[in-house]
Amino acid sequence: MTAPTQLHALGALEQAAAVRKGEVGPVELVRHHLDRVERYDERFGAFMTVTPDAALAEAAAAQERRADGDLPPLFGVPTAVKDLVDTAGVRTTYGSKAFAGHAPEADAHSVTRLREAGTISLGKTNTPEFGCCCYTDNDLAGPARNPWDPALSAGGSSGGAAVAVALGLVPVAHASDGGGSIRIPASVCGLFGIKPSRGRVSSGPGGIEVNGLAVQGPLARSVRDAAALLDALAGPEQGDPHWAPPLPPGETFLSHAERSPGRLRIGRYARPAAEDVTVDPACLAAWEHASRLLEDLGHVVEDIPTPFGPEISGHFVTAWGVQSLGHALDPEAEELLRPVTRAWREFGRGVSGEQLAAAITGMQRAARRAVRATSGYDVVLTPTLATLPQPVEFFDESGDPLDNLRRQSAFSAFTSPYNMTGQPAVNVPLYWTPEGGIPVGVSLVGRPADEATLIALSAQLEEAHPWHDRYTRLLAQP
């Protein structure tokens, strides 16, 4: 059995297997990870709220259940929930001082599913205010810092979750993605992250569904762990506005991580829809590296035109501005918000019903065109980001909010179009910069509702070009 100081280096499925075999108990596993949270969280900003008493109580209950026999694949595994999603009785701030003392009365459906899967939450992970930004910083917990270089941002808006997984504070974490918020921190922190199809994971009962952009999904260090967490999260609830078709009976996403994807036809492009964005050479190098790996595995890789036009940026900004108003606030609470959040909400209040309808219609038309244009391909390959991870100060909010928003748009130019289409997309950590050893991800986009092919292909890439050893330095720290 792995020594206790190395428990955090095990993947989620490995930890669950150790629990089932009686090699480690859930209480010991939770205590070990809570110790790491205490050691690293202050420096790296992974958590908004840590719940040690509740986690240990759940672990003790899980310890009693170990003899039950047929346990879920992730039973007893520590995890964490992004602070945008409600957890009953636990401080849930949405990254905002305006909700600093807020404790919801009911769990989000995703939180219920995680609990039913036997995972044990250690608390709520760091997020920007209302998830509005592609970096993670707020007035309650401060910035989430990159585990590979603390001077750099961990990305966002699931930056806290990414930091927690990369540092081994938890082996897998819940995240969400409304414009790249799973894929961005996955790229920046060297993780595998899945943005599921629209309707794959329920956003209820309190999720904001103005435009269908946001989804919830997993962050992990391996494809198999992410697939297992997606199995735990997936499935609609009554009343959901979107339903993704389920897998055939008897199939799981984890089972697809253990299958060959077959020989695939893959389209690739590296020019973002926004015309004024220059892609960093390192991001292009990661994209070319992934293309060669895919060809070496026998797949057909072809250059394709960018399937989106520059007009989508305006549609997204309009819809995002309106969505930022999802949290109703009194005027005095509004003054507690950060400058960029206030700028988004001010813009959103100025959007007329006619403008919002035009933006949503424009997004849907652009999405239909893009899906049709790429329908001859099983997968589409793009850079995940247009630039390398940026210093924490790069996203400073003390100046003109519009300057901040322009920097964000250039940073994340490849991600938001696939929130518009609703297609599944993953970040695959195949490349680190030769000089600084900083991860640079690539994105694989699947056909609508086809996470299974993305998972099978990603697992094949992981086997051919493993990235787990990259974590040796991070996870060797006690």
C-alpha cells in the first residue's frame, strides 16, 4: 500500500479502489487531504470555504458503509464543489462580498449526485465574482495562483478547482463552464477537463438559464478520473430546459476511456473567430504537437476554415452581460461588487429585449452553421487558449474595466464559441513549454452530445503520451 504521505498522488479511482480493498479508510483519506489544504491553500487560493467537520462526519459515515458490498466507483473519494453552485447549509458566496454570509437551504442537483456517488466534499472552491471572468480573483479569498508558477493566474472561472486538483488537495473536482471556465484553468494548470454537452448535467434547481451557455463538469489529472466524475454528475432532472441523450443502457463514460476510438477524421484550425487576436507561438506549437500525435496514432488530420465568423463576439457579449444580472441585489449590495462585475451588470441593464433576442438568435444561427460546417469530422482540434498563462496582475481591475475585458477576450478567444453550440469539448494537457515548464493545452471538440468519442480519443492520447509524470514535482511535496 502507498505510504500515507503519498495518498494524494493517487488518482480518484485508485483512491476508491484502496478504500474498497480496506487499504485505507475514508476518514484517513479525508484527513490526509485536509492536511494538504491547510498546508497549501493560503499560498495558492484554491478554496473559498473549507468544511472539515462536515467532511470528516461524511467520511465516518462512509467508513461504516464499506462493508455494504457494491459501492460506487468513486466511493470515499475527497472532492470539492465550485462556489458558484449551492450546497445546503454551507457558505456559498458566488465569489462575491455581497453574498459573504450566504448559506443556501437546498443542494444543487449536481451536489446531490456527487454525494450519492459517495464522494466527500472538503468545501467550496475559489471562483471570480458570479463566474464572470476567465481568471479567478475576488475580494473574499483573493487570486487562485498557478501551481506551476505562483506568479501566474490559475485561470478561471474554475481556477480554484483546478489548483486543488493539480496540487493534490483533492483528486477530482466539480467545475463549470460558461465561456471556457473548465477548459481555461485545465489548460493553464495542466489538467484534463471536460465541458459536457448542453443538458448533460443538470443545472437545477437554481441554475441561471438565460442563454444555455453554462454547463457543469469535471476537472481531473487523468482521463479515466474525469470520465468517472462525469458519470456521477450526468443525467437530467425533471424541469430541466435542456436534455442530452443518455448513453446506451449499460454504458458509462468510464467504459469509453477503456475503448479504442477507431480511426477518426479530425479537422483542425488555429485562427480564432475574433479578427484582432494573435495566437502565441507556444499555443501554436502545442496545437502542432497534438496534430502530429494524432497522425501518429493513425487518425486523419485536415486543416479546415474557422467555422465561426467575427460577429459571434458581439452576440456572446450581449448574452453574457444579461446573464450577469442573474443575482438580484439591493442597491447598497451592488456597491460591494468588483469593477468588472459592475461593468458587466451596467452593460446588461442597457440591453433591450429586442437586442437580447437578436443576440440569442444570432448565436443559434452561428451555432447551426458551425455544426453543419464541421459535420464531416468526428473531432475538431484547436488551441485551448490564444496566449500563455498570464501573471496575476495582468487581469488587474483597478483601471478601465473595458481594458480588462479586452485582455480576457484575447486570452480565451477559442473557448466561448462551443458554449454557443453546446457541443462537448475537452482540454488535453499534452504540451509544456520547453523553457519554463508551463502547461499549454489543446482542445478537442466533439459532435453534439458525443462526449464518448472525446473520452476514448483523449485516453488514447494519454496512453501514447502520458502526462502523469509531469506532476511528480507538485505531488512529491508533503
